[in-house]
Amino acid sequence: MRTIIRVIDSISEHTGKTVLWLCIALVLVLAYETTARYVFNAPTMWAMETGKMIGGTIIVMGWSYTHLHHGHIRVDVLYTHLPPRGRAIIDVTCSLLFLFPLLSILLYTSTTWMLLAWKMGERLVETNFLPPAGPIRTVLVLGFCLFALQCMAQFTRDLYLLIRNKPL
């Protein structure tokens, strides 16, 4: 069990550190668009869509990394003052009641959306660039899958702490 959790943690860590480099690509695309638009008065059709796709990729692929490092926003009025076991009770309860049902819905819906995009050959139509929607929808599903794996790893840690009264 520890090995599986370490593998999941490693995947989340490496994904986060790899996706970090997309921030440079996003800055370059947006700098190119800004320069083309305001210096040369020649805006591009592809830069807005590409920027959205890169930004979306950074966000969804970073969820598991953020969860691994407990970087999501919490209301810490009581949570930080609780002992580790009390925090684990809250985390397990909230995971079962809110997180896992929501993840199930999001995974099902995004997978259906992705498969439909590939089947129909759907295109993103906000600009005349018309990139295919399948790749970005696939990245969304992959991001949800990685996030779900990291959530299960954290849930396992919390449950182990509750049952054995020691960290995993």
C-alpha cells in the first residue's frame, strides 16, 4: 500500500514539475500576441485559443500536485487547531460526502464530453483558428484522473491514521 501511495505521489510531483514549464510557453504565446497586436497592429487568430488551452492544461494538470502539497484553499478556523486525528476525521468525512461524489460526476461528464469531441471531430469555435477540441478535452480527463488518484492516496493516508492512530 505504501508503495502504491509513493508511486501516486511521485506521479503528482513529476506532473506538477513538468507542467510548470508550460507557464513559460504561456508567457511566450501571450507576449507574442501582445506584441503582434499592439506593436504591429496585426493580432493573431491562434494565440487566444492556444493561450486558453495552455492555461487550462496548467490548471488541470496542477490539481494533483497542489493536493499533494495541501495547497488548496481551506477554511482554517478550526481545522489547524485540531490534532492530526481530528483533521483526518474531517478529511475522511468530507471526502466521502463531497469530494468523491463530485469527482465521480466530473470524471463521468468530462469523459463523455471527450469521447463525443473525438467522435464528432469537434472544433473550438471562439475564433477562426478552429483547433480540434479532442486534445484539450483529453487533457481535462487526464487531469481529473490524476487528481482522483491523489485524492485516493490522501484518503488512504487519513483512513490509516484513523484506524491505526499513526501516519502512513
